[in-house]
Amino acid sequence: MKIVSLQSAVAYGHVGNSAALLPLQRLGHEVWPVDTVQFSNHPGYGGFRGMRLPAAHLTAMIEGLAAVGALAECDGLLTGYLGEAGTVEAAVLAADLIRSKRPDALYLCDPVIGDAPHGLYVDPDLPEAFRNRLLPLADIVTPNRFELDWLTRRSVADAAEAAAAARSLLGGPDRRGPRLAMVTGLDIGRDMTVLAVTAEHVWQVRTPRLPFSPEPSGTGDVLAALLFGRLLSGYAVPEALDLAVSGLFAVLEQSVALPRQELALVAAQDAMIAPPRRFAAVALEL
């Protein structure tokens, strides 16, 4: 499968496209990255060098892919960190151009706007742009708990509330929108919980909490890529969720011993694709 991936890139570390490319490629997909920013490292280090790329540059990149016929071959669009509201129009253009040639192409929108405890770290207008411009175009949305709160204007305290909030993001007979929402970063008891929510079903995967200090960046980017790659390969939602979460956990297990705050993505790439420990997706009655 062929995928356009529109998100951030760093020279050092693994976030955005620098996190998503390897998982997707290891799953057998061809990826055409369009970088929304080019930073030396992620901002979690307290400083970085580089720049956000202008919306006009990103639009030109998408138009260039269309001009050589690449978008007519595209099976999927993945968007992540956009940074500012103006960049959303490049993502809208990509979705429109791809769907004009491939109406069945899948679009996964990872609405990167912030997390707990750091809060919002993008243009304050971006959450509304996600709500109004991108979610109606998406097939899959993958917010973390903080982002789910912002996008739905709800406060999520448990799995039932998270499932209800996620369902409010889904499309229905009378409106466009995602058919699947994956909610990450749910801290329930001693475990970390991920939910996959459709109009009819809710599946839950729980994994042990690992002793990170600080938490590594890029986990959501890797998880979204793994889920998208499995779905594009034809896996049903429960198994795609199981394999994605289990693959990320395998990366985290190898990362926890590192003397730096980065994911051991390259070292753990085999375990990421064939996880030695599987965490089953359990159906919930919610």
C-alpha cells in the first residue's frame, strides 16, 4: 500500500514522520513523507533549532505529488502534527486530491494538539480547525485523552466516558466523520489503557505501566502508524489494535533502559512487527 504522511520531522529522535516511517515500511507499505516542521529534536529537551514549514510550501509539495501521478496510486493519508491552523488546508487538499482519484483511500487523522501535563502546544486555533475541517474527512481519528477532552469539550474520567466521548466524534447517517476512534493515554488503575471505538463496538487493550522518567515522546505517532499499517493490510479492528499496542509495548520495553529520552525504535523494530508479548483486545459492553 502507498501512504502520504503529513506530519513533523526531527533529525534526532523519533516523533512525527521520524517515528511513523519505519513501522509503516516494516509492515510493507511505501510512505511518501511531507514534513510540516523540520526540527533538530523534539521540544521536550527544552530547546531546538529548525523551523515550521510554511503552508504554501506544504501545498506545493502535495500539488507536486499530484502532478507526477502519485496521489492517483495512494491508498492512505496519515496526518499528525500540523502546528498551526493554516497548515490544515494542505491536509484538506491532500485528502481531496487523493479521494478524487481513489474514493476508497483511508484517512487517519491524529489530532496532535497537546497532552497532559504539558497542555496545549499548538496554535490555539488548531483544535477548532481539526473539528471543522479534518474530522469530517477522516475515516479514523486517534486522540489521546487530553485531545479527546478538547475536541469533544468533555471531561473524561474512565473508559465508559472515553467511549461516549469518542462516539461523539464519529460520523453517522446524517453527517460525515470517522468510523473508528482510537483513544490513547487512558490512565486506569495500574495499567495504561487504549480503546478502539466504533458506532457498534468498543475494544480495550491494557498494558502494564513502565517506569519512565520522563515519558518518551513519539509513542502516539508510533501507535497511530502501527494501527494504520495493520488496517491497510486488511486486519480487522480488534486484531489491528492488539498488534499495534503490543508492538508499541515491545518498543517501550527496550526503551526503558536507555540513558536518553528517546524510543528504541530501530533496536526494537523486529519485536515491534512481531511482538513477543501480545495484549488481547477485549470487547466491552459500553
